[in-house]
Amino acid sequence: MSDGDEVEVLRVEGAINAEAVLAALRANGIPAAVVGEVVGRVYGLTLDGLGSVGIVVPCEFEQQARDLLAAGELRQLEVGDTEESGGDG
């Protein structure tokens, strides 16, 4: 993704907190990346936004990403079972 065609959809404290969000977005076919403060990564600081990072997606995925994040906030996300159940064996 180049800087001109991406938008920040969420800001979190610390890159470690961004990992779950990145995983959820990517699992739903939304390319996402983290941008943020170098100081937070080097020293692990998250004081007053110093270690905050942004999660960005391409502009064309903005609404889809925001909808997914909103569903997560409302605890409306469902995790589907990837294995077929009810088989004979």
C-alpha cells in the first residue's frame, strides 16, 4: 500500500494491541498495515499516545473495515467452524 491511497481506520496503544485487529481484518480479506511511533516500538512506551499506532487500509476497503471494527465493538462477530460436522467418520 502506498501512503496516498490508504486511510487510518483505528488507533491503538502499542503495536502488540494492533496484531489482533490486523489478523481480523486480513482474515476478512482486507489488506491492513500498522503505522506509528518509532519511540513506542523501541522503548515500549504507551504514555499519552506516545506509543500509539494506527491501522491503515486501502481507501476502497475503508467502509468494509469500519463495519467489521464496529461489529467487533458490539460483540457481533461470529467465528465459523471450518470443519464439517456430522460426518460418519
